[in-house]
Amino acid sequence: MKTVKVGVIGFGYWGPNLARNFFDLPSAELVAIADLKEDRLQRARSFYPEVRTTTNYMDLFNMDLDAVVVSVPPALHYPIAKHCLENGLHVLIEKPMTQSSEHAEELIRKAESKELVLMVGHTFVYNSAVVALKKFIDSGELGDIYYIDTARLNLGLFQRDSNVLWDLAPHDISILLFLLGQDPVSISAYGAPCVIDNIFDVAYLNLIFPNQVPAHIHVSWLDPCKVRRITVVGSKKMIVFNDVENEQKLKIYDKGVDAPEYTDGFGEFHWNYRSGDILIPKIRVSEPLRQECHHFLDSIINKTRPESDGHNGLRVVKIIEAAENSLRNQSSKEIFAWDTLNMPALRQM
Ligand SMILES: NC(=O)c1ccc[n+]([C@@H]2O[C@H](COP(=O)([O-])OP(=O)(O)OC[C@H]3O[C@@H](n4cnc5c(N)ncnc54)[C@H](O)[C@@H]3O)[C@@H](O)[C@H]2O)c1
């Protein structure tokens, strides 16, 4: 197969970005777009007059497609993706993969039994700055990883059928799994439903990774400032990924502190602070979503396992489920057991 015939299901806010990339990529042919709303389809036709449109996604099953992209509200990910897999289509499903791990497991089984590619839109693992960040960690330049802190904050976009955990945390969880190449051993979370009853709009997650490496995730729809930041603190150096910056997204700080040998004499007890250069590595800028779409097509054409495959999506869903459990019971701690589906180990780069 040289060209993959693709249909896009859901042409709301995010679907047009997916459609644009599949329209542009030479190894894809954008054949059809489905959305329940006629005004969204009118908009699709204004961009792509030659692409077929329909209000019924099941029409896509009769269009000789190879693959679909599911970019509808999260509650519909599972039933629509399942239906598409049953009709023999490779599926790229938006994040979060599903709203329960049982549903994610079912989709994995279905895709594997039919030898279809099932990929989840964890866009950040296709972000060149995040890939560069992982290379710095893996090269040992930062030394031992002491901890990771992430913040994804803004005012909005509020949702009624989801909470901030399911909406924003998939990004940071998928980044942490990618960077560390390990599953967390313990998860806890707390937060608050500030504006609407029962819908958490701010949440703080604590994940402990093997070797006692803590990671902290702060997500909020209710913050005065737009923040998109990941800080990795190592024994030798520290890195900040600031996605709000147009350029200079990564900064490597040659900063740290060495504890002195213990002595009884106060005068001799000096902390050894290091504050050296700040390096801004040059990163080839490319649209992460384009890389993601390209990777999906490659996985279909070359019959390979995508980086963010169904198992990766399931891992993220399981972590959110554990965090939500902890969130709703405030302060309880979820100890994690990775026991379902004999999941393959996370890939090291
Ligand atoms: N990867 C990312 O960075 C990123 C960013 C934003 C959104 N998303 C994800 O993309 C998905 C869509 O989000 P959005 O913000 O575009 O939502 P949206 O509500 O703006 O759009 C969803 C669209 O799906 C359509 N739809 C609903 N049911 C349908 C059905 N049965 N058949 C066909 N179309 C149907 C709706 O009419 C709407 O136009 C969500 O899963 C979201 O989490 C991912």
C-alpha cells in the first residue's frame, strides 16, 4: 500500500487540524469527512470541495477506506472506534483513548485480532522538543533524575461531560511515560470542582516512578495565566520545556547543588551551589500533529507498532482512572499493579 485512504470522523475544533494534515501528506488521500452537524460539513466542503461529506459516519464503511481518525467527544471514542475496527479500518483515536480501561482493552483486542493499527493521538510524543528532551535525559547529561514537574493551566476551555483530569492530564501522563520509559508504581491526586458541581476543574497528581522518582502534574481550567511547562531536575543539570514560547522552547540550566560532607564546625559547612550557563538547543520545528499523522500512515504502510499504540493509550487511561479514584476519595493513595493484557514493556529510544 503506497497511499492510505483516510476518513475523518468529527470536524469540530480538532478534526480540521487532522483533516488538513491528512490532506497535505503525500502518503494519504483524504477521502471523506463525517460530522453530525451540517454547518461543520459545509465548512469542510469549503476547504476540500473534492472530499465526500456525510452526517452518518457509517457511510464511511462503503467508501473503500483504509483508515479513519476519530475526533469526536471522548464519550464516543469507544463505540465509534469499535465500529470502525469491526469494519476492517485502521484507527487513529484522539486522546483520551476511552473513558474506561475495559473499553480500551476491548479495542486493543479487536485491533490485534484483525491485525489493524490502533493508535492514540498523544500528540506530545511526536513533538520535536519533547523528543529532544528525552534524548538529553537518556544521554545522561542531566545525571540522575531527581524529579519532574509539569503545569498545564489556562482559563478554559470548560466542559460539561468531562473533567480537567481526562481533558488535560493525558498530555502530561503520555509525556512522562515517554520520557521515563517506565510505569508509575504509585498514584495519588487531589483537586476541586470550583465552578460546576462535581466537575473537577483543577487537579494535582502525584506519581511515583521506579527508583522513587516523583512526578507532579498540575492541570487547571481555572488559572489566570496560560502555562505549558515541564521541568526536569537532575543531579547534574535541569531542563525546562516551555511550550508557550515560540522559539527557545527548551532551556538547559547548568545548575545544581552538592551537599557538603557533614562536619561539626558550622564555619566549614558550606553548600556547593552551581550556577553555570543556560543552553538553548536548536530544535528543528515541525508541527507535532503532522509528525503524528505521518507516523500513523507509516505504521499502516510498514505494518509496524506505533509509538502511541493502544497499549500506550490504555496505560494513560489506567493512570487517569487511578488518579480520579484518589481525587474523589481525597487523599487516598492508589498503588499500581500493571497486570492487564500482559502489556509489552514501554519502548526505550
Ligand atoms: N491532541 C490534542 O492536542 C487535542 C486537542 C483538542 C482536542 N483533542 C481531542 O479531540 C477530540 C475532539 O475534540 P474537539 O475539541 O474537536 O471537540 P468538538 O466538540 O469541538 O468537536 C467534536 C465534533 O464531533 C462531532 N460529532 C459528535 N458526534 C458525532 C458522530 N456520532 N458522528 C460524527 N461526528 C460527531 C460534533 O458535531 C463536533 O463537530 C476529543 O477527543 C479531544 O479530547 C485533542
